[in-house]
Amino acid sequence: MDLLEYQGKMLFARHGVPVPSGRPARSVDEAVAAAEEIGYPCAVKAQVQIGGRGKLGGIKIAADAQQAREHAGAILGMDIRGLTVYELWIEGASQIASEYYASVVFDRGAKAPLVMLSTRGGMDIEAVAEEDPDAIAMLHVDPLLGFQAFHGRRLAFEAGVDADVVRPVGEMLAKLYEVFISEEATLVEVNPLIITPEREVRALDAKVTLDNNSLFRHPENAELRDLSAEDPQERMAHDRGLTYVKLDGNIGILGNGAGLVMSTLDVVKGAGGEPANFLDAGGGSKADAIVSAVEVILSDPKVEAVLFNIFGGITRCDEVARGLIEAFELVKPQVPFVVRLDGTNDKQGRAILAQANLPGVYTEATMDAAAAKVVELAG
Amino acid sequence: MSILVDQSTRLVTTGITGSEGTFHTLRNRDYGTQVVAGVTPGKGGQNVDGIPVFNTIAEAVDKQGANTAMIFVPPRFAADSILEAEEAGIELIIAITEGIPAHDELRAFQIISKNGRARLIGPNCPGVLSPGKANVGIIPAAFFKQGNVGVVSRSGTLTYQVGNELAQQGFGNSSIVGIGGDPVPGTDFIDVLTLFEADPETELIVMCGEIGGDAEERAADFIAAHVTKPVVAYIAGFTAPPGKQMGHAGAIVSGSHGTAAAKAAALEAKGVDVGRTPTEVAQLAMSKLGTPAN
Ligand SMILES: Nc1ncnc2c1ncn2[C@@H]1O[C@H](COP(=O)(O)OP(=O)(O)OP(=O)(O)O)[C@@H](O)[C@H]1O
Ligand SMILES: [Mg+2]
């Protein structure tokens, strides 16, 4: 789960990471009221779950109430790389002597947390990574040992931070690691980590990704959803425990397992079709999950035909067949379905479907044939 | 030969009394896997269709000589079960459970690799099948027969799909290994490529990846340097919409954006053929090995 900047900063504050104080706002008036409370100059910041807001005009400094009103009006409703801005974060503007970059991330390759620090933070860190990778100091942490004070100092020296802030920057890294571990994050990134003219260290940005699988241990974090960024169909799918991503085409797709569903999209596209969605019904899909999945797929009015591509391992094809029959009773689909069932209990599943003789349901034996058929039916 | 599981496998299932645990353990046994025990704390002394149930994994090792564990317990208890298996001296731990917290996985992996006694496959994986010998996990074994193609995959269902395309062309498999798609897989492509390279029965390796991470890119480098057998790859997700990138850290670490195109390019640059569909993978296999004898 990706957090908005201000949600990340609230987590930071809980662990003693210094952040500017601020207020969220959902309208121009709320933004001006927040700015009045915080004082000027203040930063008006678009809250969307994507980086690069600054470069695209989503972050502005206001010197007075009138500017706060102007900036809030311009940024609210703005489109930033496909995401609409529904929320702002107003915070005191900081004076900046240096902009550093710091992060803690799950390094899948090394199978350990990786802490990174660079003195060349700010809005072009990707370019730095590409052109001058040595400018980013990196350290893998043994999670059984944890991040020690000397690790922080080592990174600070290696990155070449100003001598007078080696210790506080090291301490900042230790706190970010503490956020990473205790909130069970998979990413904690601060860009920029600033040094003020008074030589204070502060996190000016926060990008935090939490592990969905551990939210049961963090009920307060589980509430931090960004509902405005979710497509209503995606939310419906999420509430029913399905993984659904809306796409632009007219062929509804359901499969079990992300890999097979992605492969199905590739094959349907290869056959000349346009998928309307990605829907992974997950391992062990039971009949009621299939009913929900059909409802979610058909809630998209563009769908003209549906492909079920199931290769059962933990999923049992007879369960899928029963779910489809139930779904037809409840939803009464008006579009054709192509169904391919292979794997665990596939014979039973196909027999159940043959006996039910549902209207507009075609069965195919292979993925290629099923894709060709659904493309033909979708027209 | 084959890798990881075979006739010498003596399996204990943790979470055997759950409905999924029971269903798949019995299927594994029907296939011919030696299932010697189950573990559910508090249910020691019972049995599941004749399979003795113990309270601890240590007992299953002591009394039944279990050497392989299949983890079927719910996500929040799974890391504990993995570590219990490791401490009991189990050599091969195959974790089927999906949805284990990432930090639990990380800790379990670190402890296992530090102690160096056990190998972990998964979590969130379909298991390992050595056709004609043993099946540990949820792979629908009826589709596969013994042969010379080794398969390794990040995605469960995609494994079955690709394996099935190979079977339709007449190919059999030495072993099929699902390594799982979690952030910290216990065993990765490189580990399994190493095992297949050393396995005399395996003559061709099929590797199935998907978008995200950089495991395929790292495997490409490894293949170029250390694998002499032909490798055919498949990557799912060519048409997946570009995922939104949150921070910059992911790209800085991997130097790649994890797209299917980037992965295919990395593999092809090292001389690995990449099929664009599962069917094409089987065709590429045929062009490398010729039409299978039967
Ligand atoms: N409170 C503030 N006071 C002064 N300047 C600020 C403040 N917040 C942000 N800025 C300036 O705006 C720039 C961009 O802001 P920020 O890093 O929060 O967003 P971003 O552009 O989305 O980040 P990224 O490029 O890392 O994805 C910062 O590098 C900083 O120079
Ligand atoms: Mg930033």
C-alpha cells in the first residue's frame, strides 16, 4: 500500500523523524485556512501517489494568503501523470542549504534491506543514479543485527555529507530504518532530506510503501487509504478480495494467478483483441469469488465478451464451474463467455458446465483457441 | 535424476488438518510421494487418512524420519512454521502459503541462510514436481510426465500453462519448480538453474518470469557465465499497463524498470531465446531439442 506524502510524514513524526508541520486540505478555502494557521511562506503540495510532482507544477511556495489561494486553485484538480489531485498538504516552507537523498528499500536481489544516501538529492536523483552511480552510498543491513550507529556514520562519510552533519544524518538514517522495520514498510524514501541554514536535518518529502500482508498487525495504518485515487470498480474488487486493474478494451478477462492472467492479456492482444481488465481471482478461488469476479467484470459497460482462463492447481475447476453457474443465475450476463478449464478437477468442471448448458457459454481446450474465440465474439 | 524431490523424499505437512492442507497432501500421496507425517499443534495422536499427526515438527522428524516439509499454515503463522522446520533439521522446506508478511519472510530467510542447513522454496509457490517420482505442493501432476526438460517459474498457474504446452509437444520434465513471486523467495532462478545445470537428466531448461523486480536480468548474466545447457525463457506481462512507480529506489537498485520488454532484451542479449507466448516456448524447445521421441 502506497501512502500519500502527508500520511508518510505522520508515520515519520511517530518515530521522531523531523518533518515540517502541516495540514491536509481538500478545498481552496481549507487550504487558505491551513496556510493562515501555519504562516508564510508555506508550501502547497499536491497529494498523489506518484513522484515527480515538483517538476510537473504540483508543488508551489506561497508568500501570502492570496498566493496560497492561487496555488491551491491551480493544483487542486490538476492531472499529474494520470492521477487527479483531490488533496493538498500545506506545510511551512523550509530554507534549504543542501538537498540529500535517503531511502530504505527491500532489495530482492540481496534479500536484505538496503539503505541509500546521496548528497545529490532533489528532483534529479534518477539521472544521478544513471550517470554517476558512485554518488549514491549503499549499505545492506543484516536484519538480524539491525542498523547500528556506525552504519549511519559510515554511509554519511561515504556519501561525503558536510562534516558537521555526519552524526545527525546518520541518526536520521537510523530513524528511517526504524520506520521501515516497525511499520513493516517495503519502501521508505526521503527526497529531499534537507540541511537547513541552521544545520538542522529534516525530511521534506516522504514516500512510504507498506506491506499489505502485515496490515493486520498495524490496524491504524490499515485505515490510511487514498480512496480518491481508486477507480470505483477497482475499489469494489478490492473490497471483495480480488485483484482487478481496469484497462481500455472490450474483452473481460478472468484467470487464476497473476502470471497466467498477464500471459492471457498478452495472448488476447496477440490474437488482435483488447483486454478490458486484469482480474486475478487468486489461488483456491471458491464459487463465491467467481460470482464476485463476474459482477466486477460486467460492471464495466464496455465489456462485450468475457474470457475465463483457469489452470487449476490449488483452484479446483469444479468450484469455478459451480461459481459460474451461480453467477449466471444471479447476474444473467448479456455477453458471451469463453471458458477454458484445465488442471485440478478439470473433467468434473467441464462436465458440470456441459450439463448446465448455460446460454452464450463456449468452452475451449487451449489458451490460444480460447483467445481466438473470444476475440471473434467481441467483434 | 531430477532435482529437489524424488523417491527419497519423506514429507511432513504442517497445517495438514486444514481443508487445503488435507486435500493437497492426499493428492501428493496418491501421486506416489512418501507422506510420512502431518503436524497440527494440539492434534497430535490423530491421523489424516492414515497419516499420523504430531504436535511438533521435531516429533515428525524423530519418529518418522521426515526430511521435507510442506508448509500449509495460514500466513500469520507461516514464518514460525518455516523456522520450526528448520530447527527440527528438515533439509527442504516448501512453503505454499500465500500472503506471508514480507518482514517475516525476510527474517526467516536470513536465519535459514545463516544456519546453512535447509533450503527454502517459496513462500507463495506451487511446490516442486518430479514427474514419476514425487510431487510436493499443488501442481496438478496428471499433466506432466517424466522427461528431459527442467522448468522453473515465478508464477504458479503460468508454470502449469507452459508445462502443459511442452507436454502437448511430447516433452516430459525432469522437475518443475515453482519459486514463487514474493519479494524474498527462499530459492531464486539462479539457485534452480545451478541445480538443473548439474542434473544429468535435464537437457533443456525453461525459465518463466514475469514483470517486476530484476530476477530475470540477474539470471541472464548467470546463464551467460555458468549454464552450458540450452535455456528458453518466457516473460508474462508484455501488454501490462506500466505500473506507477512510487519512489526512485526500486529503479536505482535494479537499474531496470522491471518491464517484460527490458527483461526479454536482457535475456536475448545473453543469447537466451524468449518465447512471446507459452505456445512459442514449446516451439523454441522443439527447435533446440528436436521432436521428442514418443
Ligand atoms: N516545505 C518545503 N519548503 C521548501 N521547499 C519545498 C518544500 N517541500 C518541497 N519543496 C521543494 O520542492 C521540491 C519537490 O518536492 P518533493 O520532493 O516533496 O516532491 P516530488 O517532486 O514529488 O519528489 P520526487 O521528485 O522525489 O518524486 C523539493 O525538492 C524542494 O526543493
Ligand atoms: Mg521528492
